[in-house]
Amino acid sequence: MTAILTGLFGGLGLFLIGMGMMTNGLRSAAGTALKNILGQWTKTPLRGLGSGFLITAIVQSSSAVTVAVIGFVNAGLITLRQSMGVIYGSNIGTTMTGWIVAAIGVNVKVKALALPLIGIGALLKLTCTKNGRKSSMGEAFAGFGLFFLGIEILQGGFTELAPNIDFAAFSTGPLSLPIFLGIGFMLTLLMQSSSAAMAIVLTATLSGIIPVEAAAAAVIGTNIGTTSTAALSVIGATTNAKKVAFGHIAFNGITGCIALLLLVPLLSVAKAMNGDGDPAVTLALFHTIFNFFGAFLFLPFTDRLVGFLERRIGTQLPDIAKPRFIDRNVLRAPTLAIDALFMEVGRLGEEVRLMAQKALATDFRYGNLPRDKAALESLISSCRAFCSSLQSMALPSQLSEQLPKALRVLQYYTVVLEIIETNSRAHATLNHSLPGSVYDADKSYRAMVKHVLNVAHTPCAPEFSDLQDLMAELLDVYHTLKASLLKAGADGSIDLDTMVSLLEFYSRSRRMAEQAIKGTVYWSEMRETAEMCRSANEENDYNWKFNPETKEQSA
């Protein structure tokens, strides 16, 4: 028994290593294909379904597709409605693993296929440019080989284990289906891969250790188990990420419940379609049928699902979102209203610059970023609504000239928030292991961006008047970094797709600093610098209190 369990453990290890290499290699070899397909072919949920199926079938990882979808929704490249179609399609794409295992169990002599694949993969990995597409394909080939070998060892181990374990007691009775559904769910939860769990269930079934009906319940469990990845992704995630994750959970959960209720008729259809009665083929058919059924059942209700997610998720914001100086009462006195708007926009600017500094210091990964962004967007919306109310009033010309400046500042800060969020999503999928020369340039660049933001954060400091020169210096540092990246891409130190992504990443962060500075400069022009500095010194850190009588006289 010890030898059998050791063999099963080793086979599982080979299988998981192969699965990981296969997924990583295919994903790297795909390069920008995933971005192009998801960005261009998801205009409707139905087209999104096709895109999700295609990408998942290629990279063999619905989790990778889900992460990409969340990033694209956050970046505004696709809508939440479009993302749901991709989620449906990715579930259908996971059925490819079942068909691979079924084909191996029925028609393929594993070692005759696995060993040449491992040899070809190793040759490509060792002889081709590091991080290049051929090297990635080599990793994928070797992963396929190990994947096949792992399945063969698992199948042999399960065959030897079958006489020693009687699953008949578990496969009968009212609790049999829930038990095996739970087994499938736990396998996916522990390995964080429904494809891996599915392969184990099918291999055990081929070995005769699990009856087909019980295995069908376990297959449903693996499908529901993929929601664990989505649930884990909700922790510290953006509002959009939570919406996509909860949409994924709703789809998989409801589809799984329906499949469990209709298990007997759906399994009968799969058996009827499978003429030779091979259990692995029957289960692959069953898996495919109920995923197609769930996808086309949900498609007509996508808009309702999206509406529900929009209403229920991301509606609570912290106190920072609430205006501190502007309200309806202050609108009664236009001069006071303009002063209140000036102070509120100044407070907004402080928070935006602080958020930019925290994002830069944490490589755009700090946990409260989604919450802060949503709060500041709410505050910006309140400031714009206040400006709209002021526009409808008869303001003196001197005061009305402040509104365009305020709206311009609000737009600059909006762009800063958008860039921060985009970089936070892009950074999670970027490889930031930089060669020496690029690393040094990156360090200088980040330090310069931080310095510029610090100066913009202190309008009363002497350096504030030198912001134009500092921005020109930042541009020079950025061009140095850009040149080092291009050189690293040309000599093969960095993969070209990674180089392009990093260039976009650094360009956005430079623009973030630029927009923050422009917002600060235009905001400072809303009041004379002398008065601003005097008020700042009196009340400390921009919490100004104005004398209404003085303001009325100056107006």
C-alpha cells in the first residue's frame, strides 16, 4: 500500500508540475494575443463567449483568463457586460482537459508521446533565446510531456488501489452525490485548478475506482470549485474585480446546481452520444454538455445579472468621499461658494497626490487603492455637481472665471486616478525582473517621480515655482529609462512583449505625475499665492478658514 500511495503522490507531482509548465509556456507564447482577442472580440456577450473559450482552450487556465478580464474591465477596454460572456466561454474552454485525458485513456500510448515532447521541449528551452516565444513553446511542450506521464502514473496507481478501497459504500444512498460533489470541489480548492481536479477524477474513473454517476457529481464539484479562485481574488480587489468575481461565482454556482438536479438525464444523453461506452469520454461529454447548457441559459439574462451586480457591489464609500466644504447652504453666498470650492478642490488634490505617492511606493499594489479611488471619484463627482450649480447662478465675472479652472483641475485629477488604476492592474501581470542597466534607470526614474510629486504637494515651498524645470528633468530621466529598455529588448535581455508592456507602464506613470502637477498649478492660480501661503501658515496644511467680511471686500 505504501508503494501505491508513493506512486500516486509522485504521479500527482509530475502532473501538477507539467500542468503549471504547460499553462505558463502557452500563456507566454501567446504574448499579446490574449490582449488582442479579448480587447477586439468581445463586443457582445456571445462573441465574448467565443473569445473566452478560445483563449482558455489555448492556455488551459480559466484563472489566467479571469485575471485578464478583470484587468480589461478596470482599464475600461471592455464592459462588465462583455466580461460575462468571456466568463461563460472560459468555463466551456476548461472542458478541453477532459477531452485530452479521455483521448489519452482511449487511444494514446503515453510514453511514446510524452518522452519525445519532453525532449523537444528541453531542446527548445535550452537552445532558444531566454524569455523568447520559442523558449516558451519549449516549456509548454515539456509541460505536456510531464502532464501525460503524470496521468499514466496516476492511472496505474489508481488501478492498483481499486481492489483495496471499496467506493461502493459511498456511491449509493441519498448522500452519495453530495459527497462526490464535495470531493470535486475540495480537489479544485486545494490545487486551485479545475483542469487538474478534472484530470484526476477522469483518471480514477478510467481505473474503475469511481463509478460514472459518482464521477459525474465530482465533475460538477470541480466546476463549482473554480469559484474559490474568484472568491480569493475579491480580497483587497477593486470594485470592478469584485463584480466580475461575483458574476463568475453566480454563473458557476447556479450552473452547477442545475447540472446536479439534471444529472441523471444529462448523463443519459452523454451515454447515448458515446457509442463505445468509455467512461472518460462519457464524463467529458457530460462536462461539455452542462457547461454549454449553463452558458446559453445565462446569455439572455446577462443584462439582468450585470444590473444586479452594479446595484449591489461597490456602493459603500469611506468618509473621504464626503465633501467637507461644499454644500447647498454655501451656495447662497457666491463668494463663499467659490472659496469653499477652492478649499474642496485643494483637499481633493492633497488626497490624489497622496494616493499617487502611496501607489508609487508600493509598486501600485497597496491594498486600499480600489477603495481610495472610488472615494475620490465620488468626491470629484460632488465637486462637478457643485460647479454645475454655480454655473446656473449670476456670478460676478471675477468669480465665474474660476469655474473653468476648477473643472480643468478636476479633469486632471480624474486622469491621475485612471492612470493609477491602470498601472495597478498592468503591474500584476508584468515581469519586473530587470537587468542591471534598466534596473538603475528604473530606480532613478521612480525617485524623480516621487520628488516631483513631493514638490507639487507643497505649493508654498520655494521649489514650487520650479515645477516646469522639474518636469523637463523628469522627461530626460524617462527618456534615459526608455532607451535602456529598448536596448535590453534589442539584445534579448528582455522579451519584446514585456519590453512594450513596460514602456507603456512607465509612460503612464510619467503622465500621472504630469497630470497631478498641472492640476496643482491650475488650482494654485485660483487664488493669489500670497494669500494662499498666509492662510496655509495660519491654519496648517491647507485647512484654510476665511473671514467672510474680508472676502466680500476683496470681491
